[in-house]
Amino acid sequence: MAKLIALFGGRKFRFWYQTLPLKQKKMMLSWQNILMMLTILAGLGMFYYISHLQETPITKRIRFIAFTDEQFMKIANFEAKLQENMKENLFLPATHPSYIRVIQIMECLVHKNWALSNMKTQKWKVAILDSFDINAYVLASGHVFVNVGLLNFVQNDDQLAFVLAHEIAHSLLGHAAEKVSFAQMIDYFVIIVMAAIWAFMPFDGIALVTQVFYEKVVQILLDSPYSRKLEREADIVGLELAAKACFDVREGSNFWKLMQFHEKLKGTETPEWLSTHPSNVKRQELIEHFIPKAISIREQYHCNPLSENDPRDFCLFSFLHILPFHLFFFTLPFLIFAPFAVSPFPSILYFSLSFFALLIFSSLIIWYILFIFPF
Ligand SMILES: [Zn+2]
């Protein structure tokens, strides 16, 4: 809405400005006037920004939050209700083994980290969604949603605990409020720049192209890097939560290796600079860096010692468990649909594609029989 007002306001200003006599035009846009306007805007912006700075719980990082806790809780509860209504038909019942598995790990993580600020005030709730996407997410209210796809994907409870701890960390650190606040702050900038673009660009077409380009630049240079920063923070804090709850923290590194392997096979890796999440390689390196600290936290919390056999040494073999998934979800449909997809172009293209698909399919089967069957 504010963007539309900026657009039409800026455009109206341009038309009005074009009708003014030259002398008045020059007077209005003198450098003194522009400088004064920019100083007032910058001053107001700085005052608003500084008066809304807060300390992040746990990591003590200073950040900008545009809302009070009560205001944001209202938004969070509304969002939780909306999500519950939208996804209700996908929920697995509370008696389902997957639900019981997740709730037990959640209880362990929450209970062992009970002393942390915000842990008691959140309304922790779990829902398992009957969806094959490998995903889990948390709402600001403390509602954690876990897809069946993720439960099938992880190799053990330690990896699942690492993912759940990451989601709990997002919630404890108030990342949702921070993200919305950051987006709002960026929006103010965008609105001011948009009004200027529509006011000073000579034609609507140029103004539109400039605006689209500007919004994309803002997303790549500001929004996405900020989101990646929050993901890294949730990974580090999540690893600590998992360590305090005595899970095998080395599995956090394996989880990201597994994701790398999965996305390579699927061919869906997005370059990091375009993504709201750090790349799987970077996340694995980050976790690897913090594992020694997490192991010492485990010791401080008197957890049972970790097994001598480091799971990170066996990850190559353990990756093989996701191959059947790829075999059936990616290669087989390709084999079946390739002839239809290229039917207007028979002969060479058809045969080479089918041959290629067959080759992949049979080599995966051989790989599967050779490596997975014996283990
Ligand atoms: Zn996350």
C-alpha cells in the first residue's frame, strides 16, 4: 500500500514539476534544498533506528526490532492459527509413531535447555505434516512443523535433534520479529527511493525498469545476506542446544553433508548469493568448526561420552540410504516420460535421451545392489 502511494505520489510530483516554469524548477531542486531534505530524512531515520535497538537473547548481538513483544505475539498467534487452519488436513495424529518420535526429542531439548531465557514463555507445539518435502520450520509462537519427508531423510535421532534444535534456536532468538523488522526498515528505504525514481525518471517505462532492478538489488545485497546471517546464528545456537541435551553433535555435520549429496543428485543447488540460506557446504563447514566447543559443552553437562567411532568417518556409506529415493522420484519418472516429452522429435533425440535415462537407471540399480544390499 505504502509502495503504491510512493509510486503514484512520485509520478504525480513529476507531472506537476514538469508544468512549472524553469526558474521555479531550478529553485525547488537547488542542492541546498536537496541536502536539507536528505539531512532531515537521515536524522529521523537514525533516531527511529537507534531508539529500537535491542540485545538478542543468548548471543547478545545488538539488533533492530520494530515491535514490542506484545505486538509481535499478537501477529505470531494470528500466523499460527492461520497455518494450523491451512495445513490441518495434513496433520498426522498424535498417536502416530512419527509424532511420538518428534515430541520425545523436542521434550528432551526443551527440558535440558529450560534455564534459557524465552524457553518458558514460548508455547511449544509440534505438528507433523504428511508431505514428502524435506523441510521443517518454526513460527514465532513456538509452533514447530516437521514434514514426513524430513523424518524419512535423516539417518538417526541425533540428526533430527540437530534440525529441531535449529528451529528452537530461531524461536528463542526471536528471528521472526527481527526479519520482519529488517524487512520493514528496508521497505522505508525502498519507499523513499521509489518515490524519487517515479518523480525524477523522465518516463514511466524507465521508472518501472529502474524500480524492478532496484528491488532485485536490494534483495540480493540486503535481504538474502541478512537471512543467511540468521540461519548461521540458529545453526550455532542449535548445535549448543543439542549438545546440552546430550545428542551426538557430530551428526550435525553429517546432516549437511547428506543435504549436499541429496541436492547434487537432484540438481537443485542454488548459488548462495541468490539464496536466503547459506549453501550446504558452508553450513557443514560452520558446524564442523563449532563441534569441538559443542563436545566440551556435552562434557560440562555430564553427558555419556561419545562413541569412539566417529559417525563422520562413515558418512559416505550412510549416504547410500537416500539413493532409492532418488531412483524412484527422479530417474524413473524421467525414463517413463522422456518418450512423451520428445514425441514430436523422434529418432535420434528420443533414442539418445532414453538410452541416457536407461544408463543412469541401470547404473543406480547396480550401485544400489553392490553397496547397500551387503550393509
Ligand atoms: Zn532456519
